[in-house]
Amino acid sequence: MEPITLTTERLLLRPFTTGDADEVHAACQDPDIQRWTVVPSPYSHADAELFAGKLSPGGWRDDSMYNFAVITREGGALAGALGINRRNLPGTYEVGFWTAKEHRGRGYMTEAVLSAARWTFTSLGGDRLEWRAEAGNVPSRAVALRAGFRMEGEQRSGLLNKGVRRNAWVGALLPSDLGLPGTHAYLPATA
């Protein structure tokens, strides 16, 4: 897929470029980002260059992952990162994100997740957008809940982070949750 830019009221979600490496490196020095996400720890400038200059563009080229730099429209600062990744089940994607420390608490990531979810459902033909985070990552769960994700439970040993298996909270958003049609019919179980 050709890389695209999404626009919200306060944000631009655009593909990462090599020019983002310094800001990515600075943001990923935050112990909370290193603790709760799968970014390397310690996080080197070479890690940021690899992510922004090779991995992110490569994901767009091979249609496996679509990473967005979350940029404030006022000031042009990197507020965070958001990725949409293909899962094995057709029409199923997973969202992951982090927010730079100085931009937390402003609702930026909820705004970005909702924009990316709409794009996933309308442009990628997604029927399910999954969110997962290590159990205990309350800020990530709060973003998912504000974006309308329905919590589906906890998976034992559901994440591998820095060589350690950890329990994961799991939630999902469906097109119908945002008033959008799905690609395939959905027949929920009846009680």
C-alpha cells in the first residue's frame, strides 16, 4: 500500500521518515515506554534509525504493518507513534501505540487511535481491530476504552516482551462500534 497521511482536528498521522529518528530516540528514553512496549531497552539512536528509516517504510511496502508518526498540527512535535499490524486471520489487525511523556493526558492518542481505526475499517477492509497490552498497563487500557474498545479478557502468557512471557489484556473494536459497515457478515453468539 502507498503510505498515506491521516488528519484529525489536532493531529497528523503520517509515515515515519529517517528525519524522525532524533525525536523517536528522545521519546523512547522514557522508562515507561521501555517498560510497557516492545522497544529495545536500552534504546539507542541506531534503534530509532532502524525503526524510522527501515522497519516502518518496509512495513508499508510489504503490507504487513502501517506505522504512523503522531504529529501535533500546532507546533509539529512528535506526540507519539501508532502502528496497525496485520494479524493471521483475514480482516483482523492489531493496534499498538506509545505517547511521548510531555504529550500525555491531552487525548492525543485516543484521537489518533480512532482515526487509524476508521482508516483500517474503510481502507484496509478490516473487520476487527485488536488491542493488547501487558496486564497492568493502565494508561494504554484507558486509551483503548476511550476509543470504544470492548475488553475481552486477560490472556495468560499472551505477550513476549524482552524475552519474558507476560499476561496480556485484550480488547477489540469492530466497524459497527464506530457506525461503519463491515466487510464480512458478523453473527454474534446469542445467550
